[in-house]
Amino acid sequence: MTPGPVVLITGTDTEVGKTWVTSALFAYFQAHAPKLRVALFKPLQSGAVGDQEHYHWLFDLEQSPAEVNPVSFQAPLAPPLAAALENKEIDLAPIWQTLQHLRANYDLVLMEGIGGLGSPITWEWTVADLVGAWRIPIVLVVPVRLGAMGQAVANLALAREKKLTVRGLIRNCLTPCTDMQLAQWANPELLETLTHRPVLGTLPYLGKNVEKDDIPTLANAAANLQLEALFPEILGTGLELHHL
């Protein structure tokens, strides 16, 4: 059996909406391709309550907490610093082993990163180093806020340096977005010109609008994205999609 593909949902920084983008994509496949087995994966988590808890609250997952998030720390800091406070060192082996288990048992793995591509994973490696070594393609989440375009350019420059495969950018509305904010704070034409990668759509503001098991709202939010460009291994194969 061919291992399922992995896509990293990373961002320009922390608190830019990676979790909501990942949730919307997961919900889309639950709604439109229910026979497709999709796994959620957060390799490292810092903070007592985080994305692993969010995913298990939001969805009825088959995965155990450890399968979603194999390594976690209590302090909401960069992982090597959070680990140091607990007198621990970060071992990437359980992360790799969990990822391989998920790839062997699922058709697609949605992997959520921490921070941006330059965020430290260990004292030696950043997110970009990790996905470069493991050859995982990425999509970059760009928040609709002032300064986001500069951060996007910086992250994509690092991606080029590390020779990463970047499938595109997704704009994410951290608050209800106006047309003027979309055009001025995260202009798609300027983003594409500066990063040389396509903008694959915009996720509307979700936040407090989503409740537990609200698959339709999340799935509809992801339906506007260019999903075939994000998941060519899955959606480029003639997969039959069901409509809500």
C-alpha cells in the first residue's frame, strides 16, 4: 500500500489561523469525500491546552490524542525552550514514527506546523529544516492584517533557500474582512508577484462562528479554495466528491 501523502499547513507567524485552515480542510473531506481517511497531525505542541484539544473538541476523531500530537510541553514557548523548562530534550523519533504510522493507515495527513517556517523545532532545526529533510510540501497561511505581506515574502524566501515545495498561499480572515482590507492588507496580485507562488483562495472569518461538529460551516469555508492545487495526489485522481 502506498503511504498517504502529507501536506504541512504552516503560517507566516503564530496566531494566523493555521488551526482553522486545517480544520476547514479536514471538514471538507469529511463532508465531500467520506470514504477518504484523513488524519490530523500536530507534531509538537507548546502550552497546556492547544490544537490537539481543539481538534478533539471540534471533531469526532478516530485518532488518539498521542496520534494527533506525539510531543507536547506545558509552557507556551518555542519547543526547545519549553522542553528545557521540563529538563527534557526534544526527540524527533516519536514524531517521525507517528507520522509514518498515520501515512500507513490514512489516505491523507494534514500536518499543522508551529509558528512560521523559521520557528525553532529543536536547538538546531527550524520548521523549514524539518519539512525539507522529510520532503513535505507546504501551504502558507497568510493572515489578512497589516504587515502580513512582508512576513509572507520572508517565509517564502526561507522556503526557496531550503528548496521546499510550496503549493501556494491561503489568505485567512482573523476577523470579518472587508473588501478593502483584503485588497490593501493581503493583496493577492502583489503576494503572487513577490512570492512567485499562487494565492489559492481566502478562508472567511470562522472563530466564534463555529461550534462542535459544525462540519457544514467549516466545509463550506474550504470549498472556495483551489483544493486540486493543494492536494493533487488526492483530487487529481478523479476522486468522487459528494455534495452537501
